[in-house]
Amino acid sequence: MAKSNKPIVWSLFAGGGMLSAFVTPVLIFVTGLAVPLGLMSLDSLSYDRMLVLAQNPVGKIVLFAVIFLPLWHAAHRLLTTLHDVGLPKGRIAMTACYGAAALGSIAAAVVLLRI
Amino acid sequence: MDVIETDVVIVGAGGAGLRAAIAVAEADPSLNVALTSKVYPMRSHTVAAEGGAAAVIKDNDSLENHFNDTVTGGDWLCDQDAVELFINEAPKELTRMEHWGCPWSREPSGHVAVRPFGGMKVERTWYAADKTGFHMLHTLFQTSLKYPSIKRFDEYYATDLLVEDGRCQGIAAIELRSGQMRVFAAKAVIIATGGAGRIFPFTTNGGVNTGDGAVMAYRAGVPLKDMEFVQYHPTGLPGTGILITEGARGEGGVLINNEGYRYLQDYGLGPPDPWPRKKAMELGPRDRLSQAFWHEERAGKTVATPHGQAVHLDLRHLGEKKINERLPMVRELALSYMGVDPVFKPIPVRPVVHYMMGGIHTDIDAATPLAGLFAAGECACVSINGANRLGSNSLTEILVFGGRAGRGAVEHVRSGGKDVDRTAIEEQAGEAQKRVAALFQKADGTETVVGLRKEMNHIMETGAGIYRSKESLEEACKTIGELRRRYADVRLEDKSNVFNTDLVQVLELGSMLDAAHVLAHSALNREESRGSHQRLDKTERDDETYLKHTLAHYTGEGDPRLEYLDVKITKSPPGERVYGGAAS
Amino acid sequence: MTEQTLQVEILRYRPETDQDPAFQTYTVPYRDDWVVLDALNHIKDNIDRTLSYRWSCHMAVCGSCGMMINGEPKLSCHAFLRDYYPNKVRVEPLANFPIERDLVAVTDDFMEKLESVKPYVIPQQERAVDEGPHLQTPAQLNAFKQYTMCINCLLCYAACPQYGLTPDFVGPAALALAHRYNLDTRDAGREQRQEIAASNEGVWDCTFVGECSQACPKSVDPAAAIQQTKIASTIDWYKALLNPWGKR
Amino acid sequence: MSRKPYLRKMPKSWWLARRSYTSYMARELSCVFIGAYSLLIVVGLHRLSQGRDEYGAFLDALQSPLSLVFHAAALVFALIHTVSWFSLAPKAMPLQIGEKKLSGGPVVLAHYAVWIVVSAGVLLVARI
Ligand SMILES: Cc1cc2nc3c(=O)[nH]c(=O)nc-3n(C[C@H](O)[C@H](O)[C@H](O)COP(=O)(O)OP(=O)(O)OC[C@H]3O[C@@H](n4cnc5c(N)ncnc54)[C@H](O)[C@@H]3O)c2cc1C
Ligand code: SF4
Ligand code: F3S
Ligand code: FES
């Protein structure tokens, strides 16, 4: 049997899974619910604050990690889940999932570099 | 009929069969081995052994101790040259198991740990928690996968030995999944089919232990030796017969009657303290313990359970930690099958048929009188077990003599040289096939497997149980004789080919009836009490007449023809078996 | 008092006469200390001799009597009627394996996979018998002991949907046994086992459903073994990446 | 040959057959929300890079009912992910001290402790 290259995606999957387990719930809560519903002040996500964050090199890295790892986590899991619900494990599904994650990651990097 | 050509065919893939296969593969990788078994190897009943395997490894022990414990335990019916060889090879075999990965329990230092077992002067039983047989079997099975020359034929039911020109040249076996009969043509055959406990109603033996291999050899003209000796294990769970290992007593468990009294002190095994103490009380030999139960039951001192009378095995004083650490399986079994947690309540136990000392007559090289036929394991009788097997000797025996059978077969193939007579054995296999086909063609037999089996079970327990007498054995001989005749009318209800377990049970019943027949006749003819063979009408051991092995020969429909063979005594003249205070 | 009874619904399939498997219902006496296997034996002995199934030890150690009982993979000698009574019990052959006949499943696939992971000690150097046993402390033993408890009952394969979906998947028990030998201080064969264990059909087909460990009657926890193998294989991979000239 | 092994096909809806499978599927579906949320952050950053007004519009959009429903669902699935991830964590990290294998409990608890600290930290930072 061929030596597998699965460890690359799997390590991204595992890292992303770990990261999102810790931070995704609270981020969703803050950005998607608490602030929009007014439970927290709109200032939390204000343009100025966010710009400071996104322009700071460490901030860029943090933001990139929070996007990139969960994205790959999601892409890998989606691929297996598609297989679980009956889609054949083929090149197409694989290209779609990992491709989307790659595009998303590149977009994130480009945007972050441009800010 | 399909013919599978091979050099060595092994019938049975339990501990002995697997060890033999590995021995052949190691001795000569160029020889092909066909390993046949009616169940997958890891389902073989070696898997159920709990307590451990004996071999001298510690400094406080000696080969001489092991020799004496074995010979005394066997009530001097063991062949002492065989015992000598056995105890010498035992440590090597268990070490080899260690090298193959067997997860033996360890001392803090990393050395293999040993525990005491009934009838032993010094603790010498290697163990893997309380799943020793399980670990040994899986270690052997997995190790066997490493040898390309071993080819497995799982779920093949062997029916006949093929003998031509005075040589065993193969076997006939049914492939269960297709129902097809196959011929295995081989220069040497090893039988390793295990015990026959299922002829009794209440046994620790699994459903597969029906004595097939021993009876196959018997029908082919090889004598069965010492079949009257049946070991009862003193501690089985009432109802299921599930074994509570002797290890439980080795760790300090005690047996009490309905008055909470450690009754064994009344049967020459005391005094009760200090405890635990080797060769005394609960660590006395199995036959004595089981016999003590019988007397307690007669005296009304046992405890009634829904599944008959029992005594109590009390482990409570060991505490939860020790029980979990050393006897996890005991706790689990008692909890699930009896609803009793031994940490808080004593376990009801009673004697249960456990082991057949007798079997296919072999010499110390595991060779039978029939050229090309070898036998090892519980189906064989070398004899190292004599009239009563010392606990934890048989797991070692399957290795020592399994290995010898394998090497013996290699030797035979190399020196025997003669080719297999294909025409003759195919013809014989054809006969075997016709016998099976006849079962299918018979329109309506009048007897059922279940009915005959029940009657056999019943008469064996009442007629040839822990205590026997002339009358009870005559009754047993008579009834089994009748059952054998009625078996000719047995009905096969399932007439299909694929995985026909009705057919298997019909054939197994045939084996069991023949084994029971030999057992009852051998017991009737041995007019003495020795080890596990206890006669109410002949209560003394009689070395004058019976320091001999029984050899039973097949005569077809008639009763077995019995012969006697002197026991080999080398250095331990028959003496008295002393246990308890007097032993130390 | 009339005897208490229980209905047992069994998936029957006789390849010589049946196109498809179908359920057949039997009524058996109810005893609170009976297991499903006792009920099957009762049926075979007293009602229907043509019923086929495997069993041997009746004490949950030989691993031959695995079946689906009310949809869950269980050892039939360790599934008590009292846990189902008075409801019906539905018995089917182990899921994810072809049916040979009635409750007998074809398990050759597992045997091949087990063999493929080399489940035996591959020593650094052969040790002679005269050298005696290895030293192995209780701590070293306990590091792998749990994975030696596998009775090959295949309940984990019946529980694992990934095995059902991808029959090439090496599967929980075989991978757990590979792990068992990898962790054994006497063994040096990990690299050889990794050829299968770390291949696409090895641990990577597992999506950590975790049902294998739930189903396991011997607490082997194959899911843990697989997870640990994934991590170790990933570390191997990065090591090889960082040191491409190193031993492959 | 009289053999004719019968192959059963796994139905596509297998994950509805047992509760444990269904909760596995819920766990797996969390990835859809986690992935979508990551992409949403990318969009937010893009809006941020475009300027104050564009970013304001993005913040407004977060208040739309559709967005609120999505985030509520996403939060539920993210929590499913967190809980299942933590409960499986000990399998990946076997702990043994001396002879004794430790049970997974402490490992799981440690994860929850870190989680609470991280979440509280994020909330605090967000409030300043
Ligand atoms: C519950 C229990 C606990 C025990 N505990 C201990 C202990 O602690 N210490 C100890 O020393 N001993 C113990 N014993 C005894 C010991 O386990 C057995 O004597 C020994 O394992 C027998 O091994 P074997 O290889 O001869 O036979 P088995 O392991 O029984 O194997 C028999 C093989 O033969 C095959 N077979 C049978 N008939 C046929 C046929 N017709 N065609 C093809 N194949 C066939 C079977 O499939 C099987 O593979 C115990 C026994 C029991 C029952
Ligand atoms: S891992 Fe458990 S469930 Fe799987 S085969 Fe082994 S004992 Fe059975
Ligand atoms: S159920 Fe199957 S998917 Fe993995 S964790 Fe167990 S092998
Ligand atoms: S019969 Fe042996 S495990 Fe159930």
C-alpha cells in the first residue's frame, strides 16, 4: 500500500479542531450574537479597534490562525462527512473541499496583508 | 473429491495444535503444514483457561519439587520418564512463550511472577492475570501467522483418519461453509483436538470439547489410555459450569459450608491455619476437594441454589483492591453470571467436570502406536497426569508435547520417506463421505440428538461421576451401549449443506458416545480407588493389580477390549499422598 | 402459574433456498439468568434444528458469538434476557459482514487484515531460550496490556460505520493489535507494521466515530489505539520531511 | 457451489439508525458552521480593508435576522464540537504514572478549565 500523505491534512484537521474547540464558540458568541444583539457594546468590534488588531503583525498571525486552521479542519471533516452520506470518495469531492479551504486561506492571507 | 496435499496435517488449532504447527514450521520451513480446526483457532477452548501454567523458574523451587508434586498429584499413575522430560522442558517452553510476546504478569523487578496452585509445594505457576489460557492461545495464534508454511483451514470438521498400509496418511474433513468433504493427504498427522467434557452435563468445557479427535484415533485402531480418570474442578458456578479459577484460592480464598465452617479440615487437609499454605486446605489437590464436597452434600451441609447444591467460596477478606488486581475475571464472571459481587458476598460454587486425564495413547515423543500419527494436548495421554492432573500442568503440557509432536512429525516425514497412497486414501475418504451422505438420505430417524445427549449426560453423571460403584458403572455401561445402538437411528433434521450445525452436532454426539463408552468400561474394570477415580465399593488403591494404564481398543459395535500396561516408575516408588499439616 | 415467555426474532438466511434474509419469530421460556445464547440453544434443541450460529465458551472469552441484538453488536453469551424482557429480542448476524447463513457471518476479511498488520513480536535480535525471559516491569506491561485483551469478537467492526462504508479499511481490532505490539518493550517491528497501519486504508480511514470502543466487551478501546497511531504517524511524517535523508 | 454469502448494503440513512450515529453526524456537521464562520471572518476582514463605511455595513448585516439565526445555530454546533472534542481528547493522550493508567477524567477536566480561561479572556478583551 502506498505511503500516505494524509498526515499533512490530518495535522491541519487536528490542529484546527483543537483551536476551534477552544475559541470558536466564544468568537461566534461575541461577533454573531452578543454584539449584534446589544448584549455587548458595539465598540467591541469597532472599526478602529479591529483595524489596530488587523494591522498589528501579531494580530495578523492570530487572525490568520483563527481562520486558516478551522477552515482546513472544516474542509477535511466535510470531505469525510460527504463520504459518510454516500458521496464517493473521489478526486472531485477532494478538490472541492481542500480547494475551498486553500482559496479561503489565500484570500485570508491576501486580505490580511493588504490591511 | 478435492484433495489437499501437504506434508503434515494437524487436527485442532488450540494450544497444542498451534504449538505443533509452529514447531514444524521452525524445524523445517520447507514442509507444508495444514492446520485444520472445527472453529477458528482463537475460539479453541484453551482460551478459557484462567489460572496459569507451571514451570520451575524461581530459586526457591526445584525440578525435583515439580516432579514430586506431579507424581504425587497423579497418585503414581504418571509415567515418570515422561514427567521428568516434561518438567525439564517446561521452563524452556514458557520462556519461549515470553519471547513470543505472551503478557505474563510480572514482579516489580520485571521478572516473571508465579503464584501457588493446588497440590504444589512451592509456587511455580506463571500467569497472565486470570486469563492465562486466553493470552497463551492468542500469542500462539498470532505467532503462527508469521510462518508462511502454515496454511490454515478454519472451520473444517475432521471426521476420519485415513490409514493405509499401517500408516496414517491423512484425514477426511468437512468444510463447514460449503458442506463439502475434503481429503487432506499427508505424510504425518497430528491430533490436537482437546478434551471431551461435554459428555457430562455439568462442565467447564466449551461446546466444542466433544472428544472427536480421540475417538477418530480410537476408531482407527489406536488405543485410548486411562479414560476412566476425569477431573472435577472443585469450584464451578452452579448452572453454567463456568470455572472460578484455582488462582482465587491461591490468592487466599476459602471454602465454607452452610455453617460458615472451613470443612476441608475434616478431610485430612487441615489444620486451617496459617493460611494460605501450600498443599493444604483449599490448596489441596482437586480430586480431594471435589470428593469433600460430595460428603458435605450427603451430610446436608451445603447451600441450596436454584441450580443445585453448592458451597461458598469466600474472597471478601482479600479486599476490593486485590480482587481487582489479581482476579478481575473472577469478579466479572461472578457478577454477570451469578449476580454476586465477591467483594461483598461469597460465591456459590460446586464441583464440575473439568479435564480428561485419559486420551490417545502416546509415548514421550507424542507418537501413537500407529505410524505417522501423533497426538498432543488434552486429547492425548502420555501420561504425565496420571490419575489426577496437577493444576496448571496442562497448559504447559500442550506446549511441551505440542512441540514434540511437531518435531516428531518432521522427523517422521524426513525419515519415513514413503509416499502417500492417493488411490487408497481417496477411496477411504469416499467411504467416510458415504457415511455422512447416509445421514442426509435417511428419511426419518427415530432418535433425536438432544434426546440421546441428555440421556448420555445424565447417566454419565449418575453412573461415572465423582464417586462410582460397580452397580453405577454397570448401569452406565449398559445405558451407553444402548445409546450407541440407538444412535444408528439418529435423525438429521437439517439437510442443507452450508454451515450445517445440526450435522456437526450429530457427528459430535457420535464421538461423545464412543468416548463415554470407553470411559465407563475402563472405570468399571478398575476395581480400586486412585486419584480422581473413586469407587465406593473399592475404596483403597491397589498397586498390586492396578499400578497400570488402561488401554481400550475399539471393536466396532461391541464393548471396548481392555488391556493393561505397566506404569513407568523411575525414581519415586508409590507412596502415600499426604496433604495438609502432614505435607509440610 | 403459566410460564413466562419471551419472543425472539431471528434473521434467517439459508443460501440454498432463500433469496433474501427474513425474520422468523420464536417463543422461548424466560429465565432471568439466561443470556441470548441460552435462548438460541433452547431454540436449536427444542424448536428448530436448522438454526445455525457460532458459539463455544459461553463465558465471553472465545469471541465466537458476536451478533446484533436489538441493533447493537453484542456477545450473545453476555447479553442477558433480563435486560430486554418483556419486550421482543431481535437477533441478526454481525453487521458489516456478509452473511454465510442465519447468524453466521463471513469474517475472512478480518483474518486477512489481522495477518497483514503482523501481530507478533518482531524482535530487534532473536533471543535464545537460554537467555531466559526478558525483563519487563509491571509499568511497561501496563502500557500495552489493555490492547492484549482483544478476543477478536468483531463487535467493533460491526459497530464501525467506516468499515461498513469502506470495506478496505483495516479496522479497529487489527489496528489495536498492531498498536499492542508497537508498545511492547520486546518488539522492534513498528516500522514494518506502519506500512499497513499508516497507509490510506489504515488509521486514516477512521473518522473517530468511537463506536468501536463503545461496543468492545473487553475495554480494549481501539479508538484510542487508532488515535495514538495517527498522531505517531504524523510525527513520523514530519520527521521524514525535516530529515529527508534519514532512514525512511 | 452451494455457498451464496449475502451482502447487506449500508443504507444511505445509516446515521439515523442509531442514536450514537446521529450524534456523530451532528458532530461532523459542526464543520459546516465552523468553515462558514471562518469564511465570514475573511469577509469581515475584507470589508475592514475596504474602509470604515464598508465595515459598518458589514456590522449592520450581522444584526440581520438571518445572520442571528445562522450564528445561533453555529454556536450550538460549535459547542457540540467542543464537547465532543474534549470528551475524545484522553484517547489521544494516554497517561500512565508508574504502573497505573490514569482515567481520562482529569484530561477532560483540564481541557474544560483551559476552555473557560480562554473564553473568559476573549470576553474580557472584547469588553475593554
Ligand atoms: C475453564 C478451564 C480452565 C482451565 N484452566 C487451566 C489452567 O489454569 N491451567 C492449566 O494448566 N490448564 C487449565 N485448563 C486445561 C487446559 O486449558 C486444557 O487442557 C488445554 O487448553 C487443552 O488444549 P488443547 O490444545 O489440547 O485443546 P483445545 O484448546 O480445546 O483445542 C482443541 C482444538 O481441536 C479442534 N477440534 C476438535 N474437534 C475437531 C474436529 N473434529 N475437527 C477439527 N478440529 C477439531 C478445535 O476446533 C480446537 O481448535 C483449563 C480448562 C478449562 C476448561
Ligand atoms: S477490539 Fe474489542 S470489540 Fe473489537 S474484536 Fe477486540 S475485543 Fe472485540
Ligand atoms: S468506530 Fe470506526 S471510525 Fe474509528 S474510532 Fe472506531 S474505528
Ligand atoms: S460463546 Fe464464547 S464469547 Fe460467547
